[in-house]
Amino acid sequence: MGGGVPTVAGKTPAELKRTVVLVGMMGAGKTAVGKALAARLGVPFRDSDAEIEAAAAMTIAEIFERDGEAFFRARETEVIRRLISGPPCILSTGGGAFLQAQNREMISAKGVSVWLNADLALLWSRVKNKDTRPLLRTPDPYATLQEIYAARTPIYARADIEVASQPGYTIETMTSRVIDALAGRPGILETP
């Protein structure tokens, strides 16, 4: 009674050997896909933004407003370092985390980065009615998103793995596509 490892319904029969770090634009699905991926692989899901908010007892928007983006980015790096140094998990990062060279190097050394690549139209459809995105609190949020997208896409393209998203894809479809991409890389998922 009580011995052994619990099984997760729908779990993929493979063991995660390295932390999978989901990167990409706001609205790309990092949290939704990350939670589903963690459930399928039977590993913890972590969200760097949620960890920062819990530690600060403030929202990301409040941290940006009170302390500025540079302060936030420093805390983000600390949180990513802590989480990626622990047991393998699925780690969802904020849209700007992968832009920092030190974060990319740390992720590459200890985990694997997966870019959830959604086009601008899909991203806009997902974020246009939300007020939780501090970078989009501008007079023209679409133009701002467009500028951020243009600036960040070449950096996201440096991720270890790219998984393209389409408007018709469900969370489960994206999760399966990520698992397939991970399975194609040695040393990430191992079958028992």
C-alpha cells in the first residue's frame, strides 16, 4: 500500500529528463499548453510570472508600475534559475524572458526551449480583450503588439525547438505537437 509512483491519466509513457521551457509571445498559449503538457508527462507545471507574483504579493503589472521593467527582468532571471535547477518540469515563461541572453544560455545549458510560434493575427485575437498585459497598455495596443512581435520573433527563432500554432488547433493538439517535437530530440524524453 502506498508504494510506487502514481500514474497520471493520459500520461505519455516517457520520462522527462530535462526541463522544458516554453517561450513565445504573450497569447501564444504557453500557460494553457504548459499545463496540459505537464499533465500528460506527469511532471510539475511552473509559471515564472506566477512565481514572481507570489513572491512579491503583487501582479506583474503592479511590479512594472512600481519598480520598472529592469527590476522585473532581474527577478524573472532569478526565478528561472531556481526552477530550471530543480527536477525536470514544464516551465512557462513570460514573453520577454527569452530575450535576455543570460536566460537563453541558462535554458540551453540546463533545459530545452520550445517556441510556441503563433502569428500576429492569432496572438491579437487572444490578447485584445485582456487588460493583464502591461506592455499593451498603450494608446494603440495592436501597433504595440505588432512592434513587439517584429522585435522578438528573430530571438524566439533561436529556441531549440519550434512548434507552430494555427487558429484551429486545440490545446490538446498543440500539446501532442510539442510532445512529438520533444520525442524527436535525444536526451529529453526517454521511454522506460
